[in-house]
Amino acid sequence: MAMSDRVWIVEDDASLRWVMEEALGDAGRAVRSFPDAESFRAALADEQPGLVVMDVRLPGQDGLGELEWLAQHWPALPVLLITAQTDLDMAVTAYERGAFEYLPKPFDLDEFTALVDRGLQAKQGETAASPARADAAGSRLVGESPAMQDVFRTIGRLSRSEMSVLITGQSGTGKELVARALHENSPRASGPFVAVNTAAIPAELLESELFGHERGAFTGAVGRRAGRFEQARGGTLFLDEIGDMPAALQTRLLRVLSEGEYYRVGGHEPIRTDVRVLAATHQDLGRRVAEGDFREDLYHRLDVIRIHIPPLAERPEDISRLAEHLLARAAEETGLPARRFTKKALTALKQRPWRGNVRELMNLCRRVTVMSPTATVDADGLPAPELGADDPSGEQDWTAALKDWAEQAHAEGRVGLADQATTQLEATLLDWALEKTSGHKQQAARLLGWGRNTLTRKLRRH
């Protein structure tokens, strides 16, 4: 067997080393193993394998340091990094230091052998490393599920790219967090990140919001104003809810993306763009294209790479770590002591439908932090599920959910249900309206049918 087909394993855990050896042996691969980086380097002086499987944690030298050393001396040697660390920082660092792929523990042996086979076929030079950045956004994105690991891998692979990315997923799943992570782990990380919720801005104002305007361009334009494309120069422009963009603006956005320049409203001098555009939607853009509601050419321009974020209910294995992370964040925001969920509480959380996704869990953690009289929160101390959570399918019967909640509360002997439900309903609608309008109180009040003073008063109350 040629040396290019041989696999070397660098792993200090003898039992795991044996399992990987057996799996690769059964797949017809010749394997050689090393318990530490020192013996591995000594063997490299005499021969070179086709691929290296390396653990991040090694005695003496850690796997990331060894990976960087390999990228300098053997840049064409594919390295599959295995790690117990499953966050975004590790994914980005692995790719930037030169790994062709990383695999979180515990892993499926079939997936392991398939990755090894893919690595053996990797072309020379594809694994060259680039300098790592220290200020990654991994602390904001949390998840251990296979779906979130795929998200982390994609962000890591794109860390040296400025490609357009379309982020899809239900409302509240964290699409803007993914966009920020793509920006903060990109060549444009030192530039600004500017987010625009296109659904929250009236159609007649959106053009000026994006491209700016000259003085006198329309009634109320008392001076020149820079648009979001100018504000994001050298960085990233994130267009949230792109599926709601009016047809006329779709045409203008396509022209800007195609030609790389635009005009302010009322302007005559072209302005060159210098931004990376990321877009997000909770809608099926392919279906909207088929129905004639979204330009097909713009769709393909935006959908170069796609990242899909699954609903929280489909990845319950992420809830424990997410809850811990969000409780800590809520404590930091409020200045109150951090709360902790019991095992029973976490079990109850994993059984919820989570129609509002991560945003709903964030709201729950905030309320628990403020309202819980004890540091430890059990299942009976959890707030009822949110009544106004988004349901992208449009099939949620929220009145039936309200009845179920009332029935459960009655069975637990609770009273004063109307006040509790009204308080939670108002808080949920406030969260939703402010999210939709990017914090613009007057627009949020209009969405809810309230006056500005009413909205301000309810914000103070909640």
C-alpha cells in the first residue's frame, strides 16, 4: 500500500486509539499510531503518511500547536482534528490553523472513516493555514447538536472568504448571531457590521435607508444622509428578512450587487460599494421565486452559500448549554445573581415546543433571573410557555395553547390567571414588535396599535 494511503493517529487515549485503528483497519486502511506529539514528529523525519488524525489534547504539545507546526512544514498533509470542544471558536481555529476538517467527540465511526477517506483524496495545498484571529464570536453561538456543528463548520470554512451567504431558519433561531459570527471570523472583521431589518422599515423609506439621500431629494430631506451601504464600508451589511423586500428595491439591490456601485436618492454621482452582503429570511425564497414574488436572479446572487438554522425544538440536546449561557447573560444584563436550573427543570424545558425558538428561551431566562426568589429554579418555578411566539407555518392555534396553559395552571392550584396571561402576552408582543422594528418605539407602537406613551408605559411595567 502506498504511503499516500496510510493514516497516522496521534491520540494519548489508548482505548480511543484502538477503536479508531480497528475502524480504519476494517475499512482497508493501513494505520500507525502515536501516543504523543514527540514520537509523531520523530517518525515524520523518516516518512510521511497520507493523512493525520490528531486529538486537540495531547501530552506536552497540544494538538492546535502541532497543527500549526504541520501547516508550516507539511502544508499539503491533510489533518483531521478530533476534539471534545464543540463551540464555534474551535471550529474556526481548526480551519484557520490548517485542518481540512474537525470532528467533535463523541463521533460516529462511519462518519469518521468517511472523513478520513475524503481527506486522503484532498488536493495538495488545500489545507494551507491562515493567521488566526483572537476576537471570534464563538461565545455568542452555543450548540452541541449535529445541526449546530454543521453551522460551525460552515462558518469556519468561510473564515477566509467574502462570499455572499443566505441564512435561513424560523424567527428567533439566531440568524443575526450567525451573520455576526460570519463577519467577526472574516477578512472584514475589523470593519463595521451593519444590520437592517428590511421588514421593519416602510417601503417608501427603505431605499433611502439603504442607499442614503441628498438634501432636498424628497420632503423632509433637510440634509445629505449616508445610507447603510456607506455605513458598512469595509465591513459587512446584513439584510434581515430579505424575503419581505419590495420588488422595486429587489431590482435596485440586484443592480448594486452586479455593478458594485449605486446612487443616493436624488444623487447624480455614483458611489462604489465595498461591503460583503449577508442576507437572512424565515421564508422559502425558492417558493417565492416560483410564485413571482422574488427575483430569481437576485435569489441566486444572494444564495451562493446557504446556512440553515434548525428550530430549537429539533435540537433539544442544545437546551442545557444554551440555558446555562443565557442565564449567565441575563444575570450580566440585570446585575442580579445568576440562577441555575435543576435537572427536572432542564428536562421540562427540553419537552417544550419552543415556537419562539432561542428568543423564547432567552426571554424565559430573563424572567427567571428577575422573578425567581431562589438561586436554583425547579420545574414548578418555570414560567408558562410564551403565548405569542412566532409560528412560521401559520398553523398555530394560540387560543388552544392558552386553554392548555390555563388548564395546567388550574391543576397546579394557581389563581389570578388572567393577570398572569395578560402580563406575559403584553411582554411577548413588546419583544416581538421591538425586534421587528429594530428597537424603533414609534414603529413598534404602530404595529401593536398603541400610542407611543402607552408603549413607553408598558415597557416600564415589564
